[in-house]
Amino acid sequence: MQAEAIWINVQAKLKAFVRRKIQDDASADDVLQEVFLKMHHNLPQLKEEEKAEYWLFRIAQNAVNDHFRQQRKPALPLPKLEAPFLENEAEQTTRALTEEVSQWLPFMLELLPEKYRQALYLTDIEGLSQRELAEKLQISYSGAKSRVQRGREKLREVVLQCCEVATDKYGNVLGYEHRVNQKTKEKVEQEEECCSE
């Protein structure tokens, strides 16, 4: 697998994706450079070349998240806060669990029928608006909205088939437990054929 060929194929899309998230051109270029370096470092781990673009977008999203985390860090050390203001262990656990579960989603996205996987990939990963999605797929705006909404419902079903996830009212993960049986991609697609739009 040639890193340069992969990069050439996806660089323009990645650049547009990062620039939509980060307004400052210099910072966006730094993040893009970080994605390029991570790609070179981790490329041997990529088993299927056709998933390279999806894989790179995941790296880019993580790099963008890291960039904003760094921005939030104070330049000067703050004075120590008293106990009531410190983040407690439960909040730290909730944050860690939420981040862990969010890492599953790109893999679970692969279990969705193609039209829903594509809709969620284009809107939630590439950042297209639902109106732009409608234009790209040449479907009505209401059809695009419906497809994204159904895709999110199906993704939620896939997650819940894998694990029982407890969340608070804000969607933060409080805990999860793996279920014994997971539905396969074929089973999800069979259900989709029975309940097609």
C-alpha cells in the first residue's frame, strides 16, 4: 500500500474537512500535517486499502479534537482549587466511558446498510449539511433528513445490540455491558430489505 497514493487521493477532502472545523489556516495546516505523520506511522496496521479514506477521516477527527483540547489548556498554571470544585472520580469515569464508546461508532457504522452508512459518513464525518447531502445524492431534502435520522436510529440499534449502554440526560455514558449475541451485518441488511423506505 503506497502512502503517497493514498494521501493524494484523499488530501483535498481531508483539507476541506479540517478547514471546516478549524478556522485558522495555520492551525488547520498543522493538524493536516499531524494527520499525514500519523498515517505514515500507522499505515502498516491498515489491513484493507479500500478503508483507507474512512480510516484517515477518523485520524483527522481525532487530531481536530486534540487541537481543541490543547486550545482549552490554560497558558499559565491555575491555583489549586478546593475539593468542591475539583472534578470527582465519577465525572472522570463518565468522560472516559463516553470517549471509549464514541470510538466504537466508526466500526459499527460499517454494519449499516450502504445508503445509511453513506448518509452518516457524509454528514457526521465529512461535515456536509443535510441540504448538501440531498444535492450530492440527488434526493429531496426531506429524503436526506429522513435518511440521516433513520441512519442514526439504526446505528443506535447496532450499538444496543452489541452492548447495553446507560446514559445520563445529556448523553454521557454512565456504564455499559456487552451483550452475548451481536447481530451481523447480514442480519441488519435483511431487516432493512423488509422495512425499506
